[in-house]
Amino acid sequence: MKLSTKGRYGIQAMFELALYYGEGPISLKTIAENEGLSEHYLEQLMAILRKAELVKSVRGAQGGYMLAAPPDKITVGDVIRTLEGSLAPADCVVEDTPFECSRAGGCPTKLVMERIRDSINKVIDSITLQDMVEDYRRLNQKSAFMYYI
């Protein structure tokens, strides 16, 4: 499984919003500069995330985007599925989607594909944006500490 730029950039943008959660809206320009992303492309992603009610937009000179819920309530899975859809590795195991297969009754690979899907979902649903922020801060503390030694 490989995420498209939608999923990767969406996670990066949501991380930025989580990092500055509680400080008011963050402009797309700031997010784009901080993460090295295209502002135009971010605009498209934010529209999708806003429609899914993961972010809120604020208009005006001091406007921008902010998380619609606290970072500990939004998972990486929420973001990825909103932007990418199902992460099932095969069409026959996409959640809530009927799929016709002549081997459906006794296919040994379907069970493997279901396990892969379930494992991926378990991991991405267990990581919140707050976890990402804490990991980032912990990594920066270690690198700052190592720098001064």
C-alpha cells in the first residue's frame, strides 16, 4: 500500500493545525511554507477536509483553518480515509462495498487481504494528531539535547 500525495499532504497539513491548536486559525500560506507543500493543492485538500468536518475555515485577514475537534479526537485514519477512501489492498475486501468474485466462497487470499486491511486500519486508527504532536516534540527535544552535548 502506498499513499498518494493527497493522503501524505493531508496528514502534514493536519499535523500543522494540531501543532498550533488553540492558537486560532492558521493560513494556508503558513502551512504550505512550514511543510514545503503547494498552497493551491492544499486548498483543494482543505475543501475535502472541511466538508468531512475535520477542519473549520475562518474568513478574513486573520483567517485560515483550524481543527474542528481537539487533536486527540482526530485520528490519522480519519484523515487518510477522508482523502484516500478505503485502504483495503484488494477490491474484494473494501468495507461496505459489494464485489462479485467467482472464487469468493473459497479464496485463500481473501483472508490474507482482510488481515492486511484490518491491520492497517488498526494502526492508523490508533494514532491521533495529538500523538503526532507529542512524537514531534519528543524528537525535537532529543535532537536539541544531543546538539548541546
